[in-house]
Amino acid sequence: MTPDQLIRPEIQRLSAYHVADATGMVKLDAMENPYLLPDDLRAELAVKLGEAAINRYPDPHAAAVQNALRQAFSIDPGYAVMLGNGSDELIQIVASALAKPGATLLSVEPSFVMYRMIAEFTGLRYVGVPLRPDFSLDEAAMLDAIEREQPELVFLAYPNNPTGNVFERAAIERILAAAPGLVVIDEAYHAFAGGLSFIADLARFDNLVLLRTVSKLGLAGLRLGYMVGKPGWIKEFDKIRLPYNINVLTQVAAKFALDHVAVLEHQAGLLVEERARLMSALSALHGVQAFPSDANFILFRLPDAAKVFTGLKRRGILIKNLHGGHPLLDNCLRVTVGAPLENDAFLAALRNELELDN
Ligand SMILES: *Cc1c(COP(=O)(O)O)cnc(C)c1O
């Protein structure tokens, strides 16, 4: 018996999620927050991690982390919270729970690639509805697709990755009203979106749940995502969550960091300021079209993305090349907003690459 006889064909056709080697590079490819916690807080955290009972299994519900999240983000006590090993795990849990034979997951394209990959993992049929060329939501096409496909599950990232924009609220409300199944709004970039959120809409829509993560807020290394929704949904999803999915060290570190959430939010504020600076610098470059962003990254188009991407890499700057990922992303690159010196290094390298072109 060989793998190709036994492994599901759709899995054999997949390629594993690719993570670029960033050793020694200015790393602006993965929407990480460039800042660590301040030294005094790190010293305090080190003591707490040293005292952590790593000989014991973790609290299966990570109650202290849940409470810290509720406090930090003012989550209404009427809603249930479920934690995941990154929000990626929560996407997988929701998909597994809804994957009846023949069931459909619908999203927009281009969007977060894990929606499609996880549909494949879990045996869901995937339908992607193209955005408009300016990356706005094509509401008519979405409503048509919902009517035609009757999806069990709709995923919308708000703001969207890799485009950075938020979709029109009224259009999302009409999608929520029309969808026959569950709609998951993924607010991974909430910290940078100036308060835009669907969290208050949980009260109005019984078919809505919300995903968030602390990854983009400065804690990517902890792997902690959370889902907020009506208890009826969360109770079912919690049955397929593996018992100890949030490890002891993550629980200690996340509780500590969330108790100091003002520090993380201050860092996010600095990144929002840098985003504005990066945006005007990019827009001023001849031949570069930068797309408006409510996230901690900027998507931009230029005449030869592959060449510039390689040139930047040679100069020690790692960003993300999206060319070839989707026709709407032709010649597009995505840069994460970093610390001021990192952004300066990126801009200097980009200017040099573009001059070589002229
Ligand atoms: C980064 C990202 C995630 C994944 O977050 P993790 O919590 O690190 O797994 C989820 N959704 C979107 C849209 C993202 O960009």
C-alpha cells in the first residue's frame, strides 16, 4: 500500500502552505507586529512563564484567557467565546462541523487562502465569487451565488486579506439576510480598522459568528484565535475542538499580555500612523498603484511585480508576491507595515528597484 493509493486525491493535489525563509531579512511578509513587549513587562512575563505548571495539562477551557479577552475587548456576557490554536484552527472547526456530504463553503476572491484550503481538507465544496477590480464586494454576484449555491457556510474577511479594504457594511448586511447558512465574519485585522466591526450585529443576525485573533496585534507566536457568537453555535463547535488546544505557556502569556492590552493597542496605533506614511510614499512613486488599507499591510501594483519582488529580496527585504495567485492580483505585491526604520528600508530598496527599471 502506497500513499497515492490511500490519501484522498484532493489532498494529493494540494501543496502545503508555503512559508518563505526570512533568516536575516527585514520581514514584512506576514502581517506581524514588529514590536515586542517593553523590557519591564517581558521580565515580569519571564517569571510567570518560569512558574507555569508545564507538567500538567492546561485548563481545557482556558478560562483565565477567556476572561481576559472579554475584559480587553468588552465582549458582551450574553455571547459565548471559544478559543483556537490560531483562528486558522477555528476556521477548520467550523468547516468540519458544517461539512455534511455535498455542503458548500462560499467566499470571495481574492481573500484569505485558508478558506479554500480548509474547504478542501474538510471535504466542503468551495465556491469563490470574484471581487470587482477595485476589490470592492460585487454584491449582485454574491447574492446570485448565494441563491444558486445555497451555501452552508460563507466566509468574509473584514478587512479583507490580501486586499486590505473593508467591504461595504450595507452589502454585508444584505448578504447576512440572504444567506441560508452560517456567515463567519473574520476580523483578524480589527485592531487597525478604526473600530469597524460586526460584533454588535451578533444581536441582530442569528446566522452570524465572529472570528478574531491576537496574531496581528503583536502575539503571532502564541497562536491564539477566538470566536464570538451565540451560545447555541459555540456549544456545537466546542464539541470538535480538541481538549487541550491552548497550551499552558500560551495561556500564561496571553493572559499577561491581554491584562496589558493598552500596550498592544498603542503599538497598533503606531502602525496605523506608519500605514498612512507608507501609503503616501507608495502613492507618490511613479508607476505604483497602492490600494487603500484598513489593515496592517498595503497591497500595491506595479509594472513588473515578480522582478521587483526578487530585487527587494536580494536587498534583504522580504514582502509577499501575490502575482499569479488570482487574475485580479496581477502584478501585485503586499507589504506589511513595520517599524519606521523597516518601512524606510523597504521604501529605499523599492525606489532603487524602480529606478533600475527606468
Ligand atoms: C492572518 C489571518 C488569519 C489567521 O490568524 P491566526 O490566528 O494567526 O491563525 C485569519 N484570517 C485572516 C483573514 C488572516 O489574515
